[in-house]
Amino acid sequence: MQSKGNNPNSKELRWREDVRALGCILTGEKLAVEIHHVVGASAKHDKTSIGHWFILPLSKWYHRDDSLLNVTDNKKTFEETFGSQVSLFNRLLELYEFHYGCRPPVDDSVIRAIRDLERNGRTVYK
């Protein structure tokens, strides 16, 4: 899927492809992994650009296909089942560090802004 006028820079592209290579954050599946932009590619929070950083690698099934649990159409049910998207992002950061043996290339200010979107176990973004 192409971004709407907000193309990722080279650092964001590398992050996206490294994340995709980890496999689905829910199942570990490596095939047909899609990148889910949790709050949209151009999103900002507290004046910090988070859109291309706040991503989750999901199988096509959990991203768009499952009629009950896909995150695109059923965010509330998805989060009730798998946890908030912020908590999944935190898991992604840990998985990245374990797999690649280094800290993820996400600035601390971006991580703080993303973590600030969790309220009562849900991801909240306006």
C-alpha cells in the first residue's frame, strides 16, 4: 500500500523492512506479512512524528482478512483479544533487540509519544 504524500525516509524504510522480516507479531508467521500503521503513516503525537515508526508486522489474516479479528475493521475486538497495539509495539521492540542483537533504531522521544497513546489497556488516538 502506498503512503498518501508522506513517503518514509531511508531510516523508516529500513525499520519497516527489518520489522517485516521478524514475522507476524501474533503468530510468528513469516509469509505474507503486512505492515500495519497503527495510527496512520502521517500521524504525530505531541508534535512528534510517529506514523512510520508505530507499526506492527501482521499476517494478512489479522491485518485485513479475518472478518472478526482483523485490526483494520475491528480494532476494539482485536485489542480485547491480543492486547493494546501499544503493548504489541513494546513486544516488537523487545523482539527486535533479541533478534538483531541491538537496540531498535527508534528515537526515545518517538517511543515515549507512542507509549503515551495507551489508556486503560487500549490504544487511543484522535
